[in-house]
Amino acid sequence: MPDNPEVFDLDAVPPHVDLTPFRVKWCGKSFQLAHLQDLDAWELVDATAEGGDSRAMTGSLRVALGEQYAEFRALGLPQYKVRPLWKAWLAHCSAAEPAPDEDLDTA
């Protein structure tokens, strides 16, 4: 193996997007979801492994809510609100755009 004096400095890699958290109001309380790009990659892999789309959504939201997750989950969440929350968060993170005919304000 050749001796390569160059080392990739991961500490010097800046984010390529604004990492502002996404804010959501539910049951009169405010919560913040960390930006998708700011989540710990290993924790996200663990939270979303082997479970399909539903597991990916709920696992990602759990990681994004962090310490707020227990309080958020204790409030309950109707199934019809999960997808709009997921799409609004992804849109905030520039990870996906909601379809033009979907109204995220109804959630």
C-alpha cells in the first residue's frame, strides 16, 4: 500500500444547506425536528432498518425529534397526519417536494 500523506479532513467539511430545524405545532405544543442532513447517519440507519416506508418515516421522525420524541409520541398522532408531516419536513429539508395538488396546511 503506497504511503499517502494526504488525509481527508472530515472535520473541515461544511454543510451544503441551511440546517435550520423544522418547527411544528401539535396539540398546542411546539416541537422542532432537526434538519434531515444534520441527523446522525448511524442513528438514522438503526432507526430505519428493515421496516419499509412506515418504519423509515417514523424512525426518521423519532431521530429528528430527539429528546422531544417521548412527549410528541405521548400526544398520539392520527395516521392521516403522519404523511403530511413527513412531506412537509422533507420539503423543508429540500429532500423532496410535495406534489403540487397536495395541501399540507390541512394537517
